[in-house]
Amino acid sequence: MDFHFHMPVRVCGGKDAVLKHSDCFADFGKHALLVTGGKSAKLCGALSDAQTALQAQNIEYAVFDGVQPNPTAADCWKAGKLAREFGADFIVGIGGGSALDSAKAIAVYAANAEISAEEIYTCNGNYAHTPLPLILIGTTAGTGSEVTGVSVLTRANGRKQSVSGKDFYARLAFADPKYTYSAPYTVTLTTALDAFAHAVEGWFSNRFDTMAHLFALEALPPLWRALQYFYETRKNPEEAMRDDLYYASLYAGMELNICGAGFPHGMGYALTEDFSLPHGRACAAFMPSYVARGIQFAPDRAQEFFTILDTDFEAFEKIIFTLTDLSDISMTEVQIAAYCKRWENLKNFKNSPGGYNTAEAGKVLRNLFLK
């Protein structure tokens, strides 16, 4: 049995996990910087719970609530400077993928004043100082960032790019699905599509192994049931389905740790950057093409995939494209050529079933967007 698994995050899960395990915060120091977006962490109660837990342990804290969607490395660098000025011993990220990914980078910048915003991409983890300890509290059922060693930020050139490694794992994550209950339908849908993309891309990845298979079996069925529900109702689910969605997003994140992403993520960044398509929908745009390659190059795996989802490719494609809605996106041949040039030697392509190249990517873009 061949497998590889590394997930060094302590996870405290269940309802009211932050309050029940407030003593865990005391292990990391006496001063914390809380990293959030502007509203969601407050509305869902996660920020209040974290503040209550910190106060119970006599830990002083400051709040940085300036995280924006598709956060920039430059803004994270500024927040790292704020953490140093406050004397933070550790970072607490609270929110969806943008806040959690930002917190990972802020922990690096806070401990390493000598690096610039862009150098986080080029220093290959060779920092003068170990990043600050990191605690993450997720509030959406999508990215699985709580359990991954990946941070996706927008660079100075406007392009999204991931940075990863052992320093980007949290020391501790709190997994409480109640924080997802207040998410509006659009957020619930797009984050579910993102989690499903993680699970699907992992399933057909060239690095798929026995351990990834275990996590995928826990992630794929509940995520697909939720997507079918969204397709049929266009409504938010009840709490029980939200619970299932949240835990499935974590399983998909653990699968992603093993397998990495395929070409839907690599190509999807462009749709977010240039067409403002939310990340989950951007990745889902290329999911049918990715699964079609899985059918071609991993037929046994594809057969099991459709069996556990109790569907077929035609129904799968119809649901994904309906929920994704690409009707407002169009491209020219010039744009397509520029994207293909950008994607030369993209690692996500090499990790896709059968390998993948820019000529194939161009064909997919033409089929979807050339009008």
C-alpha cells in the first residue's frame, strides 16, 4: 500500500469548540493579532467567540479586519508590520479562505521584517526567523485552508499565485460548522463548488493514493448531494447539510494536501482576476473538462467516481455548468493565446490526468468562451 500523508495541524472540532477549548490559546503566548475580513467574522459569531476565549486566558489582542477578497501580498505585509508593532506572539485567522490564507502569510511577515511582500514567493522558506504560531478558525465550507499548508495571494502584477510549505500550516484549527450558518446563498454555493473542486481534482490527480482515497470518500458524496440540492432549489440548506458541507470541506482539504490541485485551479485564477468570477465558480468552470480527461486516462477511477456520486457524466456536466453560470464571459483569440503563454510549465497541468498542455487548455477556452 503506497501513500504519503502529512497534516501537522491539531484540529478541535464540534459545536462551540473555541469556547470549550479556550485553554488552548494560552499555549501560544500573551499577545495575539486577530486577522479577519470586515463583516462575516462578526456576523457569524466567530470573532466574538475568539475574543471571549482570549479574554478568559488573559491574552491581550489587536484586530486587523482589513482582509479583502483575493487578498494581496502587499496588504499581508502591512498587517505583518502591525503584528510586530503590537508585539504579537501568535496570529489568529478568522474567516473564509481569504482571511485564513492572509493569516498564514502575515505570520511569516510578522517574524521576518527583512523580507519584502514579494519575497515570500522567492525565498523558498529560507526565513531568518520561524513564522509566528498560527491558529485558524474557519467560517465557510469551501477552502479547507484550516488544514492545508497553502496560501493563495495576489501579487503586485495582479496575478493570483499560491505559496506553500511546512511554515504555512496552522498549529491549531477550530472546526465549528455553526459559523457557516449565516453565510448567504451565493457564498454557500461558491465555497461548496471550491471544496468539490478540491475533492474532484484530487480524485483524478496523478498523485492520488490510498490515503487520499479515504478522504475523498468522505468528501465527495456530501458535497455532491449539496450541489444537487442547490441545483434543484436555489436555496440555502438546513443546518444538518451545512454541518456535512463544512466537514466535507475539511476532508477535501486533507485530500488536497496529498494530491495538490489540477488544471481547473491553475486556469481558474484567470477567471477571477480578469472577469471577477468567484474562486469556486472559476474552478468549477473547468471541472467537466477535467473529469472528461479522468474518464480517458483513469477509467477505473472514473467508474468508481460516478458510482459513489450515483450519477453519470451528462448529469454531472449539466449540474456543474448550471451552478457555475459562465454566460457573461467571452474571450478573444488574443486573450486565449496570452493565457496559454502564461500557463507554460504550470505545475497544475503536470498533475492532471494524462498530463496537460497549453494547446489543450486553449481548446477548452475556445469551447467555453470564444464567441
